[in-house]
Amino acid sequence: MNTIDVNSTDVNPVDLNPVDLNVGQPGIDVEDGAHAQHGYSSNKDAYLRRLKRIEGQVRGIARMVEEDKYCIDILTQVSAVTKALHAVSLGLVEEHIGHCVVGAASESDPVVRAEQIDIKVKEAADAIGRLLR
């Protein structure tokens, strides 16, 4: 049977170490670009491994549908993938707060600091809102 074992390590929460809130350098430019460093950069390989496992799980679910497996078994696997994606999402939110928001808070100019904190906190709140929908 080509099902995904929901009790396997493939569906455990993200394989990341707890986030160090001092990741990166305060005030570092985090705009998109070839050389920008994002909050998740130090854990990028772990995120990529986790996402590749999730990708394999999704392919396994597609196989289950192709093979006309029992609907409840398929739904169980969908639930496992959803849980794994939520774990990745929460890790990325934590990284954003620990790097981008903390970086904005370290800005020396008080006006720019307040503006940047507002922007970064709103980004986090919006992302969390999308995850809850």
C-alpha cells in the first residue's frame, strides 16, 4: 500500500531548532533581492528539507486518489499535510517577528523606527490572518 504513515517523522512539526531572536543583524536590509538576508536564512536548508517531505506527501495523496483508496484514509493524509504546512508557516512567522520586527525596532531614527515597526507588525498580522482563514 502506498499510503503515508501519519505516525512517521514526516508529519512531525518542522525540523528546526528554536528560533534565536538575535538571528541576523538588527537593521539589516531585508528587501527582496539577490543578496538580501531574510529571518529564515539561517534555517533555509531545514525549511527546504521539510517542504520537500511535504511535497512527497502530496504526491502520495495523489497516488492514493489514482488508486481509488478509501476516502477517510485520503482525508487523514490531507490532514497530516495541512498540519505540516501549518508548522512551516508558524516557523516562518516566528522568524519574521524575531528578525524583521526586531530589526525594525533597532532602527536609530525614531520616526523611521516607528514606521518600520508598524509595517513589519502589520505584515505579520496579515500573514497570521491569512493562515487562520
